[in-house]
Amino acid sequence: MPQISVLYNGTGATIPYGRLLYITSWNVANGAFVCALADNDVAAGVARFVSMENIADATVGDAAPLDQLLTGILDTAAGAVGDNVYLGDNGLMTLTSPTGANRVEIVGKVTVVSATIGAVQLLPQSIVTSTGAEQ
């Protein structure tokens, strides 16, 4: 059973299950950290959590630290067991390494190859291998 944290969604939209998140601030009214979608083209916001349910905007919801096994969240058919899984845009995971000015952040490994029931083992902590091109 994953260690669950309650995070406040301050993004302006629902955060779907299985999205990668980072902490932006503290919400006093709800007594919870405010989360936002991690993104490979944002200097801040290295992935630290994954949403464990759909979290409606301006509400609290369940998230867990990385180090989770997620099934059916990513089409892994184009990959192989052991391939890197990267942080993409808007909290999504991708099998394609970001390029250009985007940060290369490894968040997990493919454990099951399938278009529908592909599985990803998230790392205990993401690994940033490149911060992108110099500005």
C-alpha cells in the first residue's frame, strides 16, 4: 500500500490519475501542500509525487511519492522492459527523451510492454540528467 499524502490542487483544472506533480506552496485553509503538474519545460517543478485519483480543482486529493508501480497509465508498446520513462508535458509520462531546452528527467522504468496494460515502476526519486540548452 503506498504512503498517501493529501495535496491541494491549485492548477485551475482537474488533475487526472497518474499525473506527476510537484509542490508549489502551502494552503492554510485546507492544511495541505499545493501541487501543480510537473513539466519538462519548466525550470522549477521536478516531479516528486503522482496523483492517485482524479483531483478536482480547488480541492484536496490523494497523491503518493514516486516509487509506485502504475499499470495502464502509459502505452508502453513502443518500448521494451527496462526502458526509461521520462517526464513529459503537463505531468504526463513519455518513452521519448525530451530534447532542446527541455529538462531530461527520468521518472521510471517500463516493467510491462503493452498498449493497454503497460506498467511503469516509478523511481524513488526522479533523475535529472540534463537541464536543457543554456539560455
